[in-house]
Amino acid sequence: IYTSSLKTVIGLDKFNTEKVTRMFNMFCGAGFTVLDISNFSSASLVDMGAMFAVMPNVTNIIFGSQFDTKRVEEFRLAFAYSPKLETLDLSGFDMTSNKNGIAGMFFGAINLKKLTLGPHVNLAKFPDELSPSGLSGPYLSEKYSGRWVNLDDPNDTLSTQELIARYSGNGAAMATYIWEANRAIIDLHDVTIDAGDDWNWSHSIDGLV
């Protein structure tokens, strides 16, 4: 495709993809904001390398129950350099047939803040790979703690490396992880003190988390 001006495809929901084996670069460079391929059946799919790469506007890619990856051998660069991508549900992905590794699968997807993973997802770098998946963030900042947190269990927090280790083909339970908010946030406001006024520091605090 390679055109950021392409933001919709009429009839995409009617595509018959049951016998398609290669979707390499299929949406690469396209300008979709939300890409809904929940109708896609991928029973024959073998190659999805760079399938969603370099999509400048996409924030979410929606997969359906028929998007079957159990025969897929190529995942490299699948979501690479899509800088606005925020949400991915890969819980239905089966990566057990992967032969070529996951190098760069998430390179440049710097805003991926919500990630749902399942028991057959494997984000581990192959022994002979030079590059890892490229999963980045969360970034330590005033807003974020630098860790992922389980949406259903606030006590389950992981670094990116720990998250990758958990989902390395080990059969880990399906879970959704988001960037953990920094709990040490203090909201303040300015105050004016006139001579003779009594002042308490707490009067300047709007919120303490």
C-alpha cells in the first residue's frame, strides 16, 4: 500500500482471506486510524512480516476470532514504526510455528500502552537473532512508573524485560497490561500570602496520589 493518504478501504469487511498465505507489507504505510480486520480469516497465513509497519496514524488494530496465526512463520517487523499505536490484543495469537524470530516486531511503536497477551504468545528473541522484539516503554516519568501493571491485578507489575520473559512461550495466562501510573504525583497550585496571614503548606496541595 505505502500511502498514508489511504485511510479506509470500502469492502474491507468483505475480503475473503481464507486461502491467503502471505500478507507481508499488506497495510504497511497506510493511513488508517483504527484498522478493523476482525472479519479476516487467516487459516492459511504463513507470512505477516511488516504487515502493519510504518502506519503513521493507527492507534488500534482489531483482530477477530478467525485471525489464526498458528501456521505463521514470519512475524518480524509486524508492527514496527507505527508510533501512534496504543492498543493491541494479541491474546489469540499462536506463535508456535514461528521459524524466523521476532526481530523488530515492535520497533518504533513507542506509544504502545495497552497490550493483551495469551498463552501461545512468544516474545523471546531467538538465540541466533541479533535484534529483540523492540517492545519499548513504559518510560519512567512524572506520569508513569516505568513498569507494566496487570489491569486486573494492581499487585502484578513487571518491567518490559520481565513481561517478555513471562510471555516467552511458557503458557502464561491471558492478561492485559498497561503502563502503570506513577503513584507519587502531587498536584499543586499557586497561593498568594499577604503579610500577617497564617499559611499551611497543605493549602497548596490539590491532590496527592
